[in-house]
Amino acid sequence: MEIYIDTANLNEIKDAQSLSILDGVTTNPSILSKQSLPHREVLSKINSIVNGKVWYQVVSSTSEEMVREALQIIEILDKPVIKLPMGGEALKATRILTNQGIETNMTLVYSVSQAILAANVGAAYVSPYVGRINDIGMSGLNLIKEIVNVFQVQNISTKVIGASLRGSHDIVEVASLGAKAVTMPYKVLMQMIEHPMTDIGRLQFNEDWNTYQTLVSSNIK
């Protein structure tokens, strides 16, 4: 499964990259707007840190503008993925970019029908927003399941990337349903590493080892 961190915070990215488990970094306009530097500079810095894909979401309105914006951004990224918010203009732009060999992600996907259309124009990824769907009283995980099922039945190569994931349990659920990728905040990535029983076990091993070393030292003397 591909694992991405959803942030533009350089310290978080450096720490996550040091774990050697990242496939890249995803961003969006809201994430980039929290930074104090121009977005191109932020993306360039991310690109220099990450040994993987860097995702950027276009903010233009028309397909022509989206394509132009995307082409400008990919000049500064080694492995770009262009995110486009679901809609008619985004579908047009996705087809154009895909035909040029540029990986795309159709984001803000909230239905199976939207996912089918995105796949049909060549999107490399579709992003169902699990948490946000749950917020409106529907099941984000059920949407993941339905999209994965349709893609498997139709032999569609577009990957489902679970987005808006708010806990490590969400990652496990999305993975079990067949999503090929996930993106998450830094704190959720840290949750995946941690477990209280792991902490207890590590402490016990250390205590036993220290006791053993003390015993061996006293016997030698």
C-alpha cells in the first residue's frame, strides 16, 4: 500500500521521510495556505526532502487554466501528481494531462459515479473523503468499498486513495477494503507506529536486560 503524509509542514515531512516508509507528500490549497512562504517555494522545499511523489492541487477554474497551472508546477517537481477537484472542467483537464503522461488525482470524490468518470478520463488516483462523508451521516468506508468493487469488476487500473482519514483505525479499515493508497496527517502516521503494549514490552525487555547485566557483572567480580 502506498503511504502519503498530508501536510506542507517541513519539519513533519523531514521526520516522516526519515522513517523510510513514505511514498510521498500530498498537499491542497488549505494546507499550503498555512505556510508563510509562496507555494512554489514550499513545494520546491518539499521536493528536495521527499524521495517520492509530491501532490499539488490546482486552483484554476477552467480546464485550459488548470492545464497551464499544472504544467508550470511540474517544472519544479521530480515526481508530480496533479490533483484536480471533481467537476466537468477537471475531467477535461485530467484527460489532457493524462495524455501528456502526467499522473493525476481526482479529488473531492463523494460518489461511485464520480469515481467512474474520473477513471474513464485516465485519472491515476481517485480520492474518496472518508471523514468528511462520515460527517454528513453517510459511510465513507462504504463508499471506498463500492468504488474498489466497481474498479475490480471493470478491471480499472485507477487507484483508490483514502483521504480525510482521522485515526490509525481508518487506515486499517481502508486497507482491508482494497484501497491501494492512503494519505493522512502527521499525527495519524505517528499513531500507526505506537501501541501501549509495545511500550510495555520494550520497557520490560530493557529492565530484564539491565538486571541480567548487573547480575553478570557481580558474578565476574
